[in-house]
Amino acid sequence: MTSTIPPELHPIHRWFERQGWTPLPFQQATWQAYLEGRSGLIQVPTGSGKTFAAVMGPIARMLTDESTTKGIRLLYLTPLRALSRDLALAIREPIEAMQWPLRVGIRNGDSSSSERAKQLKSPPQILVTTPESLTLLLSNPKAEELFSGLDTVVLDEWHELMGSKRGSQTELCLSWLRQQRPQLQTWAISATIGNLEQAARHALGTEGDPIIVGGAPARSTEIHSILPESIDGFPWAGHLGLRMYEELVARLNQGVSTLLFTNTRNQSERWHQCLRFACPEMEDALALHHSAIDRSEREAIEAAVKAGGIRWVVCTSSLDLGVDFQPVEQVVQIGSPKNLARLLQRAGRSAHLPGGTSQVLFMPTNALELLELSAVRRGLDEGLVEQRKPPHAPLDVLLQHLTSLACGPGFDPDHTLQSIRQCAAYSDLTQQDWDWCQLFLEQGGECLTAYPRYRKLEWDQETSRYRIREKAIARLHRLNIGTITAAPAITVRFVRGAVLGHVEETFISQLKPKDVFFFSGRQLEFVRLRDMTAYVKVSNRKTRTVPAWAGGQMALSDLLTHHLRLEVDRASRGELDTPELKALEPLFERQQDLSVLPQIGQLLIETCSTREGSHLYAYPFEGRFVHEGIGFLWASRLTRLERGTITVSVNDYGFELLAPKGYPMAELLEDHSELLLDRQNLKLDLQNALNLSELQRRRFRAIAQIAGLMNRGFPGSSKSTGQLQISASLLFDVFSRHEPENRLLRQAQREVLEEQLELPRLEAALERAASQEWLHVPTPRQGPLAFPLLVERLNNRMSNESVLERVQRMRDEALRREH
């Protein structure tokens, strides 16, 4: 033991020596900064040992601290319950090996009531939990006592939390903990994030001086694409990529442990079904893993992967984060990852060791996704990664937080406001907004004073704090804590047997008894629905029906769309310098023959007439959601000039406007381009184009749920989607009529514009288009860039088989015309 090691760290170094390890420089730097009383953010690649970097400093201090402080000393927050078990095992390993007198506990939605009661009575020194479970702890009257000795909070996978309201929820919890413990140290862990300084500020609060620790051994990522034998110039699209399964199977090794990532649960079900059909010999070594599958089955799969029993797992983002799978040797990405950070995160699941090389096999589901992967390569080579934008002062989360505190120790408004303003998310919270929140919780605001259930708080003269008025309100609030507002889930259970998982109510409502669907890797026959449970049995009848879950669409990130435009520019100049661009050469040549490939300063717009009608195809390369906004905006503005019905279809590369035959699309485009790009009345025109009021109404439903205006009810008496919609709709109408400046209404409008419609990106896209040279090319028929948009529209109105047949026929017809 060298004399340069601080005495507090001697036990830690002894354990590392026992393992045959040498602490990495970034780990030692973190421990040293911690012992000096600093807080900060650890930014290192996945699998570099960041968990030990974060926890060993606090453990060292606990081992040398002779005080008799009881209660939780180290709070470890993780975004996924599935991670809790692995994290607890990792932290317990040195504790048990070295017989340190410390206990590690887990508390989340899966913890039993007896375990929770035991933790309150005799808290462990180290507690691994989630933001929701921490909020629940703060709603306990014993919260002040429970956290009276807290020294440290570790925020795992902070990049994942920060970009959502769960991050705001975490910031508010931390503000209360810091109010109790001013010397509290906070360490955030992030593997992939571009805005480090902002991330650190949101994790640590506006006070103090965060330190950012990096310098872990560099991890390289090797990407290999499955390239089709030939590309005839007409890209296949969407799930039609399943037709290339033979090429994927040929590249997989049955003896190599592999995670096959998809972007949606629906897609994972389809690919699992496909691989079962293609490789029957892998029946016992192939598994499906996504968040709608029952927890016990997911845990069994994870254990089997670690033990080597299961070799291939088709999965979603349920396995993106820090579950440690050291046996995994290869990662397959099916379809475009849509952003650089997601691919890096998934790549890190293989070679999960410091300095390892991640192997990624990319399976495109659309020929143009090869263009996206070329952009991904370029971005990774430049060391770029996306930023995560945190929500700005969401008042629904603040209302929930204040109600939680009132259920527990109560809160003093002046001190609480002061601590809340030290959250980066709420640093500019106005006194007017704060007063509105207090009035809303105490009296139901301006509109709901006549209803006792909305008057939640009362002033306790004895303690000078706000507290909850009735125990029934507190009980209902605790059951509905959280910021995730998915549609009500229907449990899927065998008639006689185990729970398989859950699907959305809207899917089950479309089924009749004896209908067959594919879920959790099984063909199931629907028997009956009773008490929010769908009873099923195994069926041998074939089916293509797979549940669809809300929120399945992903759009290209802003960073990746920038690189995508650069790739198109390179292709237009013949600079095909990646395997993917070279593979796409026939497609580029066909596009050039029929139209053009736009350069970086150009916007390509194609018009053509077919038996379907008059088409306009525009290619801003700005991402699906931006194109949706621009597409509906242009459709609305065009129909003001010339009446007609226009259908909008979008993808990540562009959008299609389809009008009836004879509609003067090309003439209107030439004469009124300035109107199409006008940004002066953008919000008003979007409101007319997209029925903004209806979008706000839908967003308000989630906000009202988080704010506690409506709830799912008690266990066993959950409300249906229809009941929640009616409740939210009534409240929306009441506020709109009697309190139009209601803060939650304003929040719904802001979230629709800024998050759902991505208004800042949309404005930037229109500004960019106004500065570009417009290339209007009339074409005799749809070209390669237009083809996926046409398929997208067909997908939305036909069965899968009809799409396959129709697309094949269109390709054959186009090829015959050209030859």
C-alpha cells in the first residue's frame, strides 16, 4: 500500500488487489474528489467501471466514519427497476467479500410490502431505488428521520432521466434532500450525452461547482452492415425488411451470444417470430425481451443469458441500459438507431469491459437506412453525440411533488420555494406561478373550489406547514405517483397459468374470442376479458397480428439529420467513400437519371401526376416529426389558395402531398413559394393545419394525471381509457371556458408545440429552406427517394400482404417502363 493513497481508501484498494485489478485513473480521481467534498458528473463509456467509481468513495467514508448515524447514507437512483438487482449485486460483491459492516437494500415497485416495512424500521446504509420510489418515500411522515444521515446521492444513467419529466421529478426530490442535508454530495453517471455542463447543473443544482470526470480507456465500435446483393434503385421500406432475414441468419453464429436490438416492441415480436421460423434448432436458445413482457420472465431471460443458456435475444431499449451482460459478444441493430447515443449505448452491451471493442452488425429494414448508417459512421468518427434537452419547469410535476411532501412531513412554502429554485429546471420559477400552484392545491384554483377532492392541502398552525387534508387523498395520491402516463395496461394471462405480460387496452378491445395474435414469443388465442385481464391459451393457428404500442415511432435526431444532409451532398458529387454509400450507388444513379440528388445548399421538390392524383414530394431531410409539421402546414396553405383535399405522408427524409387529379400542385409551388415558407404566422397556421386544440386536449390528459387532477383509481378498480378521456376532457373544457390562462392549459400548449411538433426545429427547417436553392423537378413517375413515402402511405391503409403485393407490382411496372 503506497503512502500516496489516502487512508480512507486503503480498504477499497485492498479489495481491488484481491480481485487482481488496478483502479483506473478516472476512478481514483472520482474517489479523491469525493473525499474532498466535491460533487460532479462521471462521463465514461459503458462498461468502464463507473459504478465502482461512484460508490467506493462513499463506502470508504462510511467505513472510516465512527459516528453512530442511523438511516440511509448512500442513495443510488436508477431509471429502471431491472437495473436495481444487478447494481445491488455489484455493490454487495466487495462488501460481502471484505465483510464490511454495511447493508444494501433495493426498493422499487417490485419490492414486497414486508420488505418496505422492514426498510423503514431498520434502513440499510445503501439503498438502490427509482425516482418514483424515492418520491413515495418522501410522502412518508418519517421521511425526515429516514434521510437524516444521508451523505450521498448517485444518479445512474442520468442522460436517460434528464431528458424527461422523470428527471424533473428527480431534481425536485433532490431539492428537498438538500434542504434537509445542505452538505449532501451528488454524483451523476452518464455514458453518452453531448451537453455535459447542462447535465451536471441539472443533476447537482444551481449552487456549487460541479466537477466533470472522464478519461476512461477509449472504447472502439466496429460496425458491419448487411448489404443486399443488389439494389435496383427502388428501396424496400418498413417491415418489408423482414424479407432479408436470410442474409441476417447467414451472418449469425449459433454459438455466439448476441443481442438483436429493435426500436419498437411490435418490431421485436415480428423479428422473434421470423427467427423462430428460420432457425427452429434455436428454439431453446432464442428469447424475446421487452418491457411489456412480465418481469419474472424477463429476469429468467437475463439470468439465462448470463449463464450462457440463451444465445440470441431479440430485444428493445429494455436492455439498452446498464444490465451487465459480460458473455454477450455481438450486438445486432435492426433498423436505423435514429440517433448516435442510442447506437453507442447498445453497442456497449457487447465487450462490456474497460477498453473493449464493441461489435455491431447493422441490419437495414429500408435501403435508405444505409444512408443513415453512413451518417452514423461519420458522426461517431467525429466523436459527436446528441444533447438531451431537459423539460423546462413542468408545473404538473411540481404539483405532484408538493402533494407528496404534504402527505409526508409537510412543507413550509417559503423554504420550499427557495430550495426548488435551486433546481436548474425550476431556477426561473416566478412568484406568480408558485402562488398559482399553492392556490390550486389548497383551494382547487379558480374553478374547482366547490369540489372537496381538489382541495388537497390545509395549513397546520402547530408546525407552520402545509399538510394533506384527508388520509383518503394521501392514499390515492401515493398509488398514482409517477410521471409515466401510458395507456391503461391489460394483463395477459393463461386461462390456467402464469402472467405473460401486458398490452394496451385499445389492442385488446379490437379482438373477438378465438382471435389469434402473437405476443411474448407465443401464438395465443384470445378467450375472454375480465377485470382488466385478457385470458388466453396457446394456439397452433398461424397469425400476423401483433400488438401495437403507443409511442412506437422514432425520428432522426437533429444531429443525425445534419449528417444525413451531408451524406446526400457527398452522393450528389459522387464521393461514395463508405460501404453503405457504395452499396447505394445504383439507387443514386437512378435518382440522378429521373431527377437530381440535392446538394447541401439545395432543397429538392418533385411533382408528378399519376392515376392516384397530383403528387408533391419534398426532401428537407429534417426528421419525421418536423416533416409532419411542415407537410400539414403546406397542405393547409395550399388549400387556402386552391380548394381540395390533400393527404400527407411523411418519413425521415421528406414528405408527400397527394391531391386529386388536376390539382395545380406544380403551378402553386412555383407562384407561392414565399407563402409556404412564411414564419410570421407560424403558430396560427399550425393551429389551423393540425387541429392544435385536439393535440392540446390529448397532451392535457397526461398533464392532468401527473398533477393529480385525475387518477387511475385503486388496485382492482382501475379506470378505463374512456373514463380517463372523459374526465380529462371535462376538465379541459371547464378551464378553457372559465380560466383560459390556467397554467396547465398553457403547459399543454407549450409541450405540443415544443416537444410534439418540435417547433424550434420546424422553424429552423423553414429558415434553412428559405436560404436554399429550390430545385423543382417535374418527374414522369415516383423516383427512388419518393418510393418509401408511397409505401408509407400504403402501409397506413392496407394489410401487410397487400402492401407487399402492391409494392412488388409497382417496382415491376417501373422497371418495365424503363426497359
